[in-house]
Amino acid sequence: MDQFKGQPRLPKFAVPKRYDLRLNPDLIACTFAGTVAIDLDIVADTRFIVLNAADLSVNDASVSFTPRSSSKALAAPKVVLFEGDEILVLEFSEILPHGVGVLKLGFNGVLNDKMKGFYRSTYEHNGEKKNMAVTQFEPADARRCFPCWDEPACKATFKITLEVPTDLVALSNMPVMEEKVNGNLKIVSYQESPIMSTYLVAIVVGLFDYVEDHTSDGVKVRVYCQVGKADQGKFALHVGAKTLDLFKEYFAVPYPLPKMDMIAIPDFAAGAMENYGLVTYRETALLYDEQHSAASNKQRVATVVAHELAHQWFGNLVTMEWWTHLWLNEGFATWVSYLATDSLFPEWKIWTQFLDESTEGLRLDGLEESHPIEVEVNHAAEIDEIFDAISYRKGASVIRMLQSYLGAEVFQKSLAAYIKNHAYSNAKTEDLWTALEAGSGEPVNKLMSSWTKQKGYPVVSAKIKDGKLELEQSRFLSSGSPGEGQWIVPVTLCCGSYEKRKNFLLESKSGAYDLKELLGCSIAEGSDKNNGICSWVKINVDQAGFYRVKYDDSLAAGLRNATESKSLTSIDRYGILDDSFALSMARQQSLASLLTLISAYKEELDYTVLSNLIAISYKVVKIGADADQALMSGIKHFFIGVFQFAAGKLGWDPKQGESHLDAMLRGEVLTALAVFGHDETLKEAVRRFDAFLADRNTSLLPPDIRRAAYVAVMQRANKSDKSGYESLLRVYRETDLSQEKTRILGSLASCPDPTIVQDVLNFVLSDEVRNQDALYGLSGVSWEGREVAWKWLQEKWEYIGNTWGSGFLITRFISAVVSPFASFEKAKEVEEFFATRSKPSMARTLKQSIERVHINANWVESIKKEDNLTQLVAQLSSN
């Protein structure tokens, strides 16, 4: 039997075709019992059947295999569960006959509290605490609910039957076929599913309300939530029904199931899970409260619903062959969720906000410890770590880059052909490229291999020499180190105006281009357009390409002027800023030049540009303080000046008919001013917060500015005056809205007093905070609180490991606490602490976090060598 241990994949001698699964969950004892009968096709000589199982006790006497040819049940004298490999090996006395037979097993398990497999979630009903039973099987946890071939390529049909208390709602992927009441229990049988992978099987049992609608072709759509919260499901219901219609048109294939249920689960590790016909969500990603949810919450619900429903085609109908191709599922669903959201809410300008996805991808992929989009996965334990910004965000960004290159119509038609060709089966990355090649006539496989098979991306350096534009590509690394790699880069180029535009591929390491020939203009200082001389050149127009651009000093000056004079689109203003920030971090340009560029954004009002600038400002203030604490107040003062214009325009109160984007921006700008200690903002925030404490429905503190007020309150809290902190905890305890709870949790640790930060971190681990939400409490730890957070992580590591160690959330603890540091000594300390404590499932995140500390430390050393930075900051602030 030992020959089956240590293998990344199951042996191929038996192929599952159909599962008949019966489960009986006990929600009081938190256990379950089950039986499964699996139709198997034996395709090679074997005495063994090997399948996945974990955390289950299998009843040896229940195991039998009945070949259809003989109808005589064969017992398995030897049944061994190898827990380390999560496999169940059944050894029979004789070689099994080829062809179809039925494998039967009985088993028992525990409804765990780890938010994976078949688990329990808790909720309150009429003041009483209750359990619900929920499944979360992706990537490899169906095996914790029933023995199965738990690999995406092992598709089969599923016939599911549940035995549950009569008063509970029991849901699965398919509609109910029959319900029989037997005393205080009912036996619920569901229609047989179409062929699908095990990770998409879903079961939820509990007390729920729902709202219902239908798509234009009659598919029933429901949103389920806790009793009393049905109204909060209406927005997601609207988005869900409309999105299913939209995708039916886009993919040219109807939604394949008779119903779509979407359900909010109080304890849920990820954001949502695309189970076929029964999509599970965190409450924050599905429920929207008209009175207490912010505009950003509304947008989050829309994009997550669109993402999960995209998976019903891209992932569920056509499934990746193995986890190496996970990006096909996640990158694509991320990209197409923007397409759907843009169609439903064009006023949100969501494609501009897509830049945030690209930026997150670029930030992670700028590390040595990144990984290619297509990453080898050799063990189930490694899968969780690739559900990251590479698979989702870089994946989505290269799809956007390719769609931009091929054209929207060709892209859509080719996708529809791909889905039609691979429906109800599995596909690899190359299959998608083949379909796009056939539809476009372009060498897609060649174009895209450099983006999916190697890690990283290029920085394209641009300079003007003898009237020519010289471009050179090299791998960009945030460390500033030289990197290996070459890409086929789709270059888009504008000169002086967006009418003069050129697209071409940079396939070699470098190239020189005559701008007169390309665009009929030349570049020079100044702006003498009448003589065919243009004042600026922008490369990677609309940021459609997944790369960065480094301009020489004269080109950079031209773009700074063009930014200030508002000659560039918001997307291009964003790109110039983000590239400059990344180059400064990589020590390829000075902090002084970044701050000088930022001063050109003093009248910026675009939400996406300012939101990114705010994120950059937080980082720059902290890194500046690490270099020289005396710099901190000067840089804060500078940023307060930068954000003052937007704050003045937006004010504190929502304006009649204002845009969704302005509502989101107001909160972010006021939060930044509070974090930087702007006195007027702090005073006004506390005044409004006090009014809110007296009356939770006051119009003085609408949801969009609550986080700003909470952060302001925490700036004033300290160990001798904890009143604001205690008031916030009271609001936390009194609300039952998840979005309000996470808004408060995300504000608490921003306090500059380390004693309070310590209290906050201990509160985060208390029973008052759901395990899924603990990380919100770590998200905004103040510069002054970093050391306390690190000591706390070390002291509590054993508890954290026991509580979160079996899922992906533990990696977030490491990155949140470790990454903000900026000294080589701290990096060494972290390495030493984790030397004996790391596991394979967190190894990649740990290396990435330590690399970030090194990057910060090098950046600090470089800033220390910059002359006259204090004077420059003062000068920029006074301009």
C-alpha cells in the first residue's frame, strides 16, 4: 500500500462517474454520519481502489465493490486511511474486473469549526445561539465530508439526500425532488446534478429567510440570509438575476441549472464560493443595508456576486484540469466581474477602478518570491497559497491586456467557442489560447506564454536620444535588483494628445523608434505644438499592459506638467503616479522626485487616482519616519495640503444627487486627514461621533464617513483616556450588521498609543470577534503599534496556529504583522522565530513578507542619503 503515499495525484485506474451521497448532520452534537455509493469505471488491472478522505472514520465493514458484470459484492479485507496524504486505500483479495461497478462506504465525521470541509457556523435566533451546517470544499476539502476523487478533473454527477430536522431549511446544488417527513426529521432528496467537480458540491442546513426573483428565461434566483435580514438581500438579488442574463448573452450559453441560490454564512473564511447553483458568501459580500451600508459595501456586493456567477460558466461548466490552471478560473472571473458591473452600473466607472486589481498584482509580482501565473502544484497543502494576487489580479490583468490587443468582439466570440468546446469537461491554459488563436488569427500562445509561464513583469525604460524614442525592457523587482526575463510587450504610445496614438509589440530587449515616422511629431522641451513638437509622451496608454514605465528626466517632467494641466486621462494619471511610487521603492528614483510628482496632484478629484494616492501616502509617511523621525510631521503636513482641495470640495455631508464615487472618496479623504492628525478633521469627526453615540440614526454620521470618524476617535484614544475606544467597542457590541463590525475592527488598531493597540489585538482574539474577522483588527496597525503587534504574534502564535492553522487565513496574520517593518535586524528576528514554526502552507507567504521587510529597509537606507529632503518637503507644502 505504501506505493500510494507521497503522490501529488490519485492513480488513474478507477474513474468515478456518479455519487449517490446520503448525509445526516446532527447540529446539536456537531457530528455527521453518511453513506456514499460511487459508480466507478475500472480501466486498468488493480486490486486497489485509492481515493481521497480526511478527518473521517470509515466503517471498514461497510466497504464493498460490486462489479456490474457479476452483481456479487466484493469486500475489502484491508482499509487504510493515510491521514498525511489524505488518501483512503482499499485493498481487495482479487484483481477487479474492468468496467463499471459500485463502490459503497459508510463513514462518520465532525462538523468542525475550521470553516472548511463540512463545518458548523453559529448564529442567534430569538436570543438563542444555534448551529448551522455548511460546506466549503474548494480547493481540496470535499474529502473531509465524504470519501471521493477530490481532483477537479474527476468530474461526476451527484445525487444528494439529506436527513435533517423538519424545521430547518436544507439546500444543495440542485432543486428539491422529494421531501418525506419522518417524525421530527425530514428526508430531502435533490435532483441529480450535471457532471461537475467535487469542490463544487454544496450543502447548507439552518434557519433562513429568502427573497426571490427570476431571470428573463425563468431561472429561479434566491438570496438566503439569517431570519429578519431578508431586505438586505434585495440588492444582491437584483444584481444576480441581471448578471445571469448578461452572462448568458456574453458566453452564448444559457445558465445550465434550474435555480441559483445565493446564501450569506456568518462564519466564512473566503469572500464567497461559487458552488454550482448554491453560492455561499460572507455576509459582508452579499448583504446590503440601505441605512447602514456604505457605497463601498454596495460596490463590493455587486463585484463579488458578478465574480461568483461568472464561475458558473468559467470554472463550473468548464473546469481547470488541475490547480496549476487555477488562474483560468480566478483571473477570468475577476476580469469578467468588472465587465458585468460596468454594464449594470456604468456611472461607477469600474474599469478605472480595475487599476487597483492590476496594482495589487504588480506589487506581489515585483517580489523575487512571486510565482508564475501557471504554477506547479504538487500537493493539496500548497493549493491555498496560490489563491493570491497573482492568480486573481495578475490573471485578470493579462486577460484585459490580451482583450485590449485582440479587440473586444473577437475576444468574446472566441471565448464563447472555448466554452462550447469544453462544456462539462476540463481545460488547460493552452486550450484557451488555441480558441483565441483560431478566432483572431494572432499567435496568442506565443504572445501569452511569456506572461503566464515565467514570474514577474518588465519595466520599460524610455528616453529620447537624437530625436528617437529608445525603449528597453528588463524585469522589474521592488528590491531594485536586476532580474532575468524577457516579454512580448504590447506598447501603446501617445504623443502630446490622445489623437496621436500608436500600438506595436516590443519583442526584443530594446528598440529605437522615430517619433516623426510613428506619429508625425517629435518631442522637445516646452510645448510648441504648431511645429509638430509635442510636450509629452505617454507609454502604456490606459494602463492596458501589465508592466511599468520608467521615463528619463525630461520625459518625466513633461508628464508632470501634463498631469498638472489635466491633459491626461485619470487612468494615465494613476499609472504615472503608481509607476513612480514603485520606482522610488525600488530605489530607481529618489523620494524627492516622487514627492515633487505628487505635488502635481493637489487638485485631483478622481476617486481611483486619489484612493491610490492615499494608499501611497500612508506608506510614504511610515517609510519617511523610519528613515528620519523628524521627517514624519513634515510629510504628514505635505499630504494634508495635497488632500485639502478634495476635502474642501466634498465636505462632510452627502450632496443631493452626488455620484457613488464621490460618496466613497469623501470617506477615504477624511480618513487620511484623520490619520495624519489634521486638527479640524479630528474635532469635527469627534463631534459627529458623539452625535452618533446619542442617536444611531443621526444624519451627521452616514455610513460613508463612519470609518473616518472611528479612525479619528482612535487617534485621540490613549491609556489615560480610553473613553473613545470604549464607546467604539459599545457600538461594535450593539450592531448585528457585519459591515459595521468590520468597519470598527479595521479602525481600532490605528491608535498611536501602543498600550491601546495591545488591548485591541487581545480583543481581536476574544470570543466577541468571529475567527473570519480577526484579520480586520490587524489591517490598520499604526506605525507606533508595529512592535507591540509583533510581540503579540509571537506570544499568541501557538493559539493562532491551532485556531487558523488549517486554512489560508493564518498566512494573512504573518503578512499583516511582518510586512510593515523596515530593518534588516527585524527581518532576521522574524526568520529566527519562524525557523522552527513554519509549515509548507505558509512558506511562500513568510518568504514574501521577509522580502518586503528587506525592500523597506533598503529604501530607508536610500532615503537617509537624500540631501535636503526636509527643506524640499517644507517647500512643496508651502507652494
